[in-house]
Amino acid sequence: MTKSLTVLAVVASLSAGTALVAQSTPPAAAKSSAASTGGTWKMPRTREGKPNFEGDWVNNTFTPLERPDDLKDKAFFAPGEAKAYAERNIARQKAQPQDNIHYDDFIWMNEGTLRSYTSTRTSIVFEPATGKIPAMNAEGQKRQQARAAVRKQQGGQSDRVQNRALSERCITWGHEGPPMLPVGYNANVKIVQSADTIVIIQEMTHNTRVIPLVEKPKLGGTFQHWSGESRGWWDGDTLVVETTNYNDQVAWRNASRNLKVTERFNLTDAETITYQFTVDDKATWDTPWKGEIAIKKADGEIWEYACHEGNYGVRNILNAARVEEAAAAAAAKK
């Protein structure tokens, strides 16, 4: 298997300025993490003194985005409850029927890192306290209805390539964000870092986000991005990234082009980045909402997810639809 050329190109382009890892006394915010590992962990830092996030990571988890109804107001599991919840999900994967020939869920969904419950939270969303995404407001509902009407005018799902899902066309998947959310498989992330730039590469669907850490003019509304336009800065040892300027075609959870996502990355121990995000779009939700995920150190590098727009799968889907239509037309003439 060939490694992603995108990954190699980004690493090469930053190699001259890639920050070197140096060890220094952990800041106050990290002392509790150091204590939890016997006082041996020191936050890795770049030669500029900033936390060093470089490496390969994975964010697969059994923690659902929203809190299940049966857990109601229970925001956290007890340690034993979290373990039991993960074991039930693993058992469910192993119980896959033998005649399900798509793929082996247990092997495919866990890959090199066994999926688990990476925190004691009962949901990724922690604000509102219900663990649920706020209800869509009237403006968002009106926009959702308008988008549905446009899709209906464009014909059936297989009438043209533009009617297929963006993920199916290998353009972008909903989990890529930002915010970055867990995905069923290939939930791997590579981070490359220099003094003035952070690059985040997600294995699926191979998109690369280049985040300036220095003042840089924004492109504005003339050029709108599938993944928005990100700008980052340091708040002490926290990496803060704000993303705006999304295009209208993504419509992530029916958000508008006014969507703003603020991410906060914190190295909390040798194996963990605590990733928090705030979603703010007054044209969709009356109040912002927040989530948190533990991103864990990966055992190995990420590999190329060889999906590209115009692949033979999409062509075959459309061809098959035309064959079915021809057969139906011929049968109607008999």
C-alpha cells in the first residue's frame, strides 16, 4: 500500500520549519496529568516553547454524539459503567450475522486500536447540560425546507452525479468538520506542526487542513471552503482554532454559511489530546453548543484513503440506474 502523497508533500513542505521537540517543566495546567503518570510525563514542546502536537492520533470511541434518551440527566458514567458500556458495544459488533457480507464489523471498526469509551462522559455534547444538540430554530427549519425543495427539483438520487452524497463523491465527509467528530472506521489523524502553521490530515476522506498561527488575511466570501477557513492562535498551552467561511453546499447539520466553530486542543498526557469545540450559528440554533472528545495516540502511521471524485463507483451507480430505467421502459411497452 502506498502512503498518501498529500501527507508526504505536507511534511516535506514544513520540514524546514518543523518545530523540534524539547522537554521542559510542565505548566501548572499539566501538573495533574504529570502526577497521574507518576510524575514522569513532561509536556513535549517545540523549540519555540509551544506544546508539540505532532504525530499520529485516533479519535474512535463508543461515546455517542448526543446522550441516549435512557440516560436522561446522567452526564457521566462511573468507571465500571463506562467499561461495561464499551463491552456491550464490542459484543454487538462480534454478534454480526454470518450472512452479512459487507465486512467484519469487529475487525473493520476497530482496526489497530480497539474502540473503547475514551472518557466517562455519556455523550460528546456536554453543553447544553441535556447532552443534546439544541433544537433547530425557525430560520434553520425554513432553510432546511428550501434545501429539500431544491433537491426535489434536481430529480432522483441517481439522476446526476451532483445528486449523490458528498461523501459518496469523495469530496468531504460530515465527520471531518470542523468540528472533527469520530467516524465508523479510519478514524485516524496526523498532525504536522511548525512555528507558524498547524496541519491536520484526516485519513478519511484524506482532506488536509492548513491552519495559520500568524496574522494572515482571510479570503472572505469570494472563496468559500468545504471545511471553512481556519485561523489559530495560542492561549497559554491551549491551541485555539476558529473556523468560518464555509460554503452553502456542505450544510453540516443544516447549518448556514454563518457557521463558526471554535476548537481547543490541549495535551493532557503522553497519550491524549483533549479536544473541545463550540458550534455557533444563530441562523440555525438560538444558543451555541459544545462537545468534547479524547483524541488518543495511534499505534502506527495513517495510510492513504484512496477515494477521489469521479471514481468508478459513482459511474457504476449512475450506469446501473440508466440500465434499470431502460429495462422498466421496455417492460412498459410490452
